[in-house]
Amino acid sequence: MKLSTNTMDVLKNYANINSGLYFKKGNVLRTVSSQKTILAEATIDDSFPQDFGIYELNTFLSVVSLSKEVPEFEFEDKLVKIVSNKGRSKIKYRYCEPTMIKTPPEKNIVLPTPEITLALSEEDFTWVNRVASVLSSPHIAIESDGTDVCISTLDLQNDAAHSDSLQVATGNGDVYRIIFKTENLSKVITGAYDVQISSKGLAHFKNKTRKMEYWLATESGSKFEGA
């Protein structure tokens, strides 16, 4: 089988969340960060024929990218053969045991009733991540004074730090400040998202164009006061 561009994009994104990945038979890929602050799920174009583990996902992707052509994958019991160079090269890449990888829970996460819903455009999502990177802002907040909803870059430990506030929606009277670590939000693949946030400490980001979704833990200091 060959892997589509979409599947490769998902794998590259997942390598930023977890160094390893356990593939389940079928077309759904799930991963979780080492601190369990990010869980991601994607439905991909391809369907894997069996369960297997890849310990170093970035190394695996580097091997796949060696070929100028799209390689073929031949899955065996203990390894996958990556066939390229018009069939002349067959790299044997061995699986690892599931216990060697941090894997997500079997049960799906259920988001508590969300008090906050937000449509986030790709342009705004890209902007806030770029600004946070340039300003070295360790935190990103979704906040509302009741009138405007903004996404802000900030440093909770330093009031004198550079910051930015981007107005993204009109408020509904609710007052809140939901805080994320920039390092977590930056691992969400670029795109437009429907966002739901619960004051119980969990947010759900659902991509509008790809079958990808993320659950992110919110940080201490987050608050929701309502209208």
C-alpha cells in the first residue's frame, strides 16, 4: 500500500505530540502527549492492515522521505518493508512493543458540558501561533470581557512581557479567561476549528476541513464567571 499526503501530514503532526505511535488496524489514528495534556484523533484516507508500533516516528518519517517517489509499504508480522527506487530498495523497519510507547486510553474522552463555543478561522489560528512564537509567549488565552472575545498571547509569570490580543468574535455577556500552554496549542495542526471549552479543565478543537480533532487540557488560573 501507499500512504496519501493527508496521512503523511497527520503522521508529521503526531510526531510533534508523541515521539512514538501505536497504529491500530483500520483508518483511525490516535495519540497522546507524554504529560497527557493533548489527545489527538484523525480519520485518514488509508487503512492499515494490522496493529503495530513505531518507537521513533520522526526517524520512520525520515526513512520514508528518502525516496523521491511515493514508496510502497509491505506489512509483515515484525516489520514493514518500505519499497522504493522502482522496487530495487527494500528497507526493513522493525516494530516495537506497545509497552514502549505512551498510548491513549481505549475509551474516547467525553467533554463535560461546554460553556464556551467558538469558531476559529485558519488565519486567526495561524496568527496567534506566529505571534506567540515571535514574542516567546509561553501562554495563550481565549478570553472575553462580555463584549469581545479575544485570543491573547501572554506570560502569566511576567506582567511586563510583550503580549498581543486578537479580537475573534463578539461576546455573549459571559466573562472568562481560559489559558493554554503555547507549546500545547502549537501542536494542533494549522487549520480552521470549531472550539468547545468546559470550565472543568478541558477543551475540544475540531478541524473544519480535515477529520482531525484534539482534546487539550487548560491551565491553572483559567476561570469562567458567566454573564
